[in-house]
Amino acid sequence: MGMLEGKVIVVTGAGRGIGRGVAELAAEEGAKVVVNDAGVAVDGSGSDKAPAAEVVEAIRSQGGTAVANYDSVTSMAGGESIIQTALDSFGRLDCLINVAGILRDRMFFNMTEQEWDDVIAVHLKGHFACTKPAAVVMRQQRYGRIINFSSISGLWGNAGQANYGAAKSGTAGFTRVVARDLGRYGVTCNCIVPRALTRMTGDLPKGPSQERVVGRGIEAWPPDHVAPMTCYLATDQAWNINGQVFLVYGGTVAVLAHPLPQRTIFKQGMWATDELIEMVPQMMEGIANPAPPPEDVDVPGRPKS
């Protein structure tokens, strides 16, 4: 018997990459899977039923149980339809795994409002649109697992991804709040930060995303390596893991610390600006600027070498 035997799991963005790996492993472990994918291009354009249908066929060919759903996660109606597919097809919902995503990379000062809105809609609103109807079901049944997907771009930052980074940072915060809202009802909410070679990182034309993966060994981290930890969080055995963010790649699984004070300066009463001019540089000593100005640029306030 698989570790997810009898569970009903919805996986968004399951037509390719990480989502497909998660859906196929969940089915292999005994789950009945709703394979959601709108079949859009990396930038969110177009639609195609083939990716989700192919995954369903692959699962069924291995003796598993799956149905396809082609709705977009960008609307509340789409999210509700995705969850309803699980209820209509299998009569229950045990786990929601939010993987669906797109990219619209551009340096922030050149980014359009549409590029910002489209990425936020899929990643951040998409998590909300699917999680809310799932949470209603899970709260009523006093059981459930919600697994979200963030990114190192949202936690550490990547150039050219202000929209994606903001959404993914928001997903980590969303996870922590949902965990607190639903924990008392026997529902857990955790977050995966994956590193893997997918079409969103490896098959893009020249640009910020392509440049980031060169030389980092990501080609050694196939997307299906993310699936085992994701599926573990969907099990009954993970009942007491809640509100956590996990970095997962290759053979690595790391639980990430929540934001905590690193260094502190303190005085009785309010700081004066001239005091901060003296004290803050001391507090920040050894903490690197991620993008310092070049040495040949005249920066007011920077000590002369």
C-alpha cells in the first residue's frame, strides 16, 4: 500500500515539470489525482489541453487514477472549479498542491503593468483562488494538507524578477498565515522552495532567467527530485509539520528559518539621526550589499579609497 493510498490530491500546474513529477509520484503512492493545467506557454499565453491529458494518460497506464482539469488558477471561479473537480470525481479532497506558475522576466525599470499583473495573478492570486475553496472543505472535514510553492527569487532575490519575486515572497507569507488560520482544524499548510531544471529555467531564450542557471549545476537537479518531499507533506505522518518553508533540490531537503533579527542596536528612547549615522554602519559590518555600485562610480557618502 502506498503512503497516499485513498487520498484525493489536486495538483495545479501538473502538466509539466515539477507539477507533473508530483502528480505522478502521488498517483504511484496510491492517491487519486486531479491533474490541473491550462496548458499555457511559459509567459502565460495560449492554452492547450494536451499536457494535462498526457499526464492523466501516463498515470492511468501505470494503473493509477487521475482526471484532468484545464481551468486557470487566476480567477476565483477557476479555483473553485478545480476543487469541485476533485469533489465531483472522487467525492472528497485531502490535499491541494499549488505549483502552477509563469514568468514575465524584465528588469524592474522596464517592466510593464501587464507583466506585473499577469505574474501576480498566476502565482499569488492563484494560490488564494485555489486555497480558499479547498480550505472551506478541509475545515469542515477537520483534515487536509495544503502545499504551496515559493522560490529562491522570492526569498533571496533574482535580478529581472520583481513580479515573480514579489509573488513568491508573498506565497511564503501566505503559507505562514494560512497555517495559523487552519491548524486548529487539523489542516496543515507548508511551502516548498524548489531548485530544478524545468522549461521555466532551462528552455528560455536568452534573458535574466537563462543567465541565472548557467554554471549553477541545476542541470543535475531534475524536477522529479522535488516530488518525494512534496508528497511526504501530504501524508498523515506529516500531521505536526505546519507553517514551514523547505528548500528542496537533488538530495537536499532543508527547513528554512523564518525571518529573525540578525543584529540589533538598542538604546533607551528614540534614536537621533546623527547617532544612527554612526551606529548603523557598525551594525551592518560584514553584511554584503547584493548589488553595490562599481568602484568607478562616484557615490556620495562612500569613503574614498
